Amino acid sequence: MERSRSQENEDVETCDSENCCDSSTKPLLTEERMRRKLQFFFMNPIEKWQAKKRFPYKFVVQVIKIILVTFQLCFFAYYRYNHVNYTWDNKITFSHLFLKGWDTTREVNAYPPSAGPLAVYKIDDFYSTIDYAYKGYSDLEKAIGPYSYANEDNSKSDMVLCLKHYKQGIIFGFNESYIFNSEIVEQCYNISEPLDSSFNSKRFVQDEHIKINFTALVESSLKFSIKTVNFKAAGRISPPNCFLFNIEINFNNEDHDGQMIVSLDAEPIRLICKGDVWYKTDSEIESVLRSILNYFVMLICITSFVLCSRAVWRAQQLKVITNTFFIKRFEQPLSQKDKMKFLNLWYIMIIINDLLIIIGSAIKEQIEKESFTTDQWNICSLFLGIGNLLVWFGVLRYLGFFRTYNVVILTLQKAAPQVARFLLCALLIYAGFTFSGWLILGPYHFKFRSLATTSECLFSLINGDDMFATFSIMSNKSVLLWWFSRIYLYTFISLYIYIILSLFISVIMDAYDTIKSYYNEGFPKSSLECFIGETNCEDVISGMYRTDSSDSLGGLMKDLCCCKKIYQSYSTLTSNSQSRTSILI
């Protein structure tokens, strides 16, 4: 017979008042409803569509999201490339203008490096490098780039020389003695002079009575700022961007080995342009379209987040109900493995990528509105890039509904525990080789100079990359260590390529063969899967699942009775806007 929701709620309350928790109340009917509820829960979206003819909202949202997020990422990647390339090219230009001894061979990352580090070795070279930077700064109008001084009247802003040195550091090498205080003191001096003057940093230091003790000097930096405008920021109709570059020429003397490394860094800060307003008016359409895309992506991700969070919460409610049923009906709770079946990790991954994309889209919108003065492009790219990565990983969930593709997913799932244990053992051996190579070969081999480069070198050797170069560039300064390097490299390569990698592949293949045999002979079933049973195509399309999903669960809770709170919590998550259609008695 048909009853309304209010009538059913009255029945549940009556059931509580009459203490109908007796397990003998309609056990067969409760078991059938429980089985049908679980069968529907573990169906894939296609089967649920066939079973209840409900529109697959979550699937459609994910399809729309992957399209929009990919479009957004493509546009942002293009803009970010132009921005990073523009700032890097300016850094190269500044190096040519302000660094003495800079040449084009240092602009390309070559392996092995085509030139050594840019450094100064004499006191006069230190002062001449400062003079060269000052002269380049004074002759800024001669540069091809549209550079200006930082002051509003285009007058030269202050150039500051900062010195970091030990509080005391005097060396008497002739009798092997010294005076030393490890406290570091920093002092900054304004070395700006009129543009038409001939600046001499050595004379300036003497005139100002600045004492530079190079034996105690740890680091020195020369700081100044330059403004510029980029007409072609990121596209044909994009408005120009205005930047302030804070330039710092650094002299690193931390090692006190007679070599002072010279480097240049340029930090870009975006400014609000005060130029052609008419041109900016023409670009409003593009700006509006970008904002619409950003807000639409955030809206679709929020929708996806709500739907997936709701599905995860309802699944946990169903897990509690199922566990209560098993305790009452079979006098045993669900196993931990069966409980984990109610936690859909695909939904968890979707929730995470939704959060990442929402945050990344919000930062992207602020960047495009020029609300940030600092460079937030890298942070934004991390959020959007990782979010997009997880979005595309989510496609595997839908490919898993087909047997051919599901073999790959099930193989990875089956092999995961064995692979984790295997990798732990392999990692311990790898760590031993890494630390040993770094310690012994570091001073004599370019690829073993640091712990990071040592690990990268060994990982490359595992994949057969650049083996001959690794052997050949070993220094001959020590015959003993030259022979050790041969034994070390031959042992590592033989162990990992011929033994460990072969064992690793065999672990994967064993899991693959097991999954193939399961497809032929049947997958092992847990107690939960045995209770659910098989669901064939005829049952799915027969219409037996087309009653409201919460209706069967409501009747189930009425029979179990002891879980009224769980039932009420679950029923609030269901579509309470729909009226009950029918209920089996």
C-alpha cells in the first residue's frame, strides 16, 4: 500500500514506543531490503542510470569540470610562460648591463657546464665590479630596453652597498694564529652620486672611512631598482604590464677560499600602470571572459565538492547501518576490509582536486586583476597544476567500469602492498649507495658533489642514462678512489638493473597473473560480497530498484529500530523534497 512520508515517520516513532527491536520482526523483508540497498550502492553510474533512470549529476559535473579546468590551465600556462620568460630575459639583460665579465655562454644550462662560476679573486676586481655596475646604472638610457629609474621624476634612486662580516676576523698566517668572533654584523651604505660624476668605489670607501676586511667579509650585496613597461604582456590584446625590478648583485665569500662568487638576482614587482586608458578599455572583453571562466570553474568545483562530500558522508552512514544489520542478523560485525569498501577513494581524490582548483582559480583571478604586488605565479601554478593532474587521474575511475582497463587498476591495487614492501628494502640499499658515493666520490666527481646530485646520478644510472660519462669524468687525482669508483659503479648498476629491477617487474607480473586468474575463475568474495550476491543485467533494468533509495532504508530502520538516530541522520541527506511513492510491507 502507498503511504506518505509523515505516515512513515509516525510508524517509526510508534515502532520505538512499542520497543520493536526484536530481531524476529520481519527478518526476511529486512534482509531483502538491505541486500537491494547494498546492490544499488555498489553499482557503477551506468548501472544506476539503468536501474533508476536518475540523471547522473556527478558524472556530468566531472565531465564539465575536466573540460573547463583544462581550458583554464592551457590559457594560464601560456600567460605564465610569457611572464616567466619575460622576467628571465630581463635578468639576462641586467647581467649584461651590470655584471663585469658576463658572457652569453653562461645563459644556457649546459651539461657539463661550459664555464666555471663567475667570481672575483683580487681586491681590485671586487671594486672594479662595483664600478662597472654603477656605470651601467648611470648609463641606463643607453640600454635598448625601456628602463627607467625608480623615482617618479626619473632621477636615479639610491644604490646601496651592504656588507656582512664577522664582528672580528683577523688572521696571522705567518704564525698560525687568529682573532675571531663568529657574530655576523651587517652594515649598509648609500653610494649614490650625481649621474655625471666618475664614481670610484675604492676611493669612496676610503673617503667614507669604510673598512672592508676581506678575511672577515662573509657576503656583500649591491642593491638598486629599475622600472619598466612590457607592451606585449601575454597576448595581442592584453594591456601592458608595469614592473619594478629590485636588482641585487651578490658577492658570496662564505667559504673564504679566495674565490668570491658573483651573481645577480632581479625580483619583479607588478605596478599599477598609469598609461593609455583607451587601450585598457579595449581589453575589457578579454578580462571579463577570463573572469567568467575563473568564476565558472570555481562554481563547478564547488558543486563537485558538495556532491562528492555528500556521497562520502552517505556512504559512511550506510556503513554504520550495514554493520548494525550484520551484528543483529549474523551476530558478527563487518570486517575492516568490508568497511573500507564504503570509503570511495576516488571521491576523496576528487574532493582534494576541487579544493586545489578553487584556491588556484581564486589566486589566478587576483593575479589577473593585478591585486598582488608580489610574484604569485608559481604558487598559483602549483595549485592549478596538481589539481588538474588529479582531475585527469579521476578519468581512470570511469575507465575502470570496463574490464580491459580495469585490469590495470586492479593490478596496481593488488600489487600495491608487495610493491611498498619491496621499495622499502630497495630504498635502504639505495640510501647506502647514495651516502657512500657522496662521501667518498664527492670531491672528485662532478655528479657526486651534493647528496641531491648523487641521488639523481644513481637514479639516472638505474635507467641506463649517461653511463659512459659517469665513468669517464671521474678525476684521476687519487688512484685509489679511481679504482673504488669503478667497483662502486659496476656493483650498483649490476645490482639494480639486473637484480632489483627484475624482481620489481616480477612482483607486478605476479599480481597481473593473479588478477587474470580471478577473471577466469572468479574473484574471492568477502562476507559482505557473499551477502550482496550477483546482480545481472535483467535485474538492473527490471525496475525493482526504482523505489526511492531512502524508502527501502527507512523501512529497514523501522525493522531494526535500534538505529533511529542513524536513520534520521541518513534521511536528512536524501532527497527530502521528493515524496515517498511506495513501501513494501
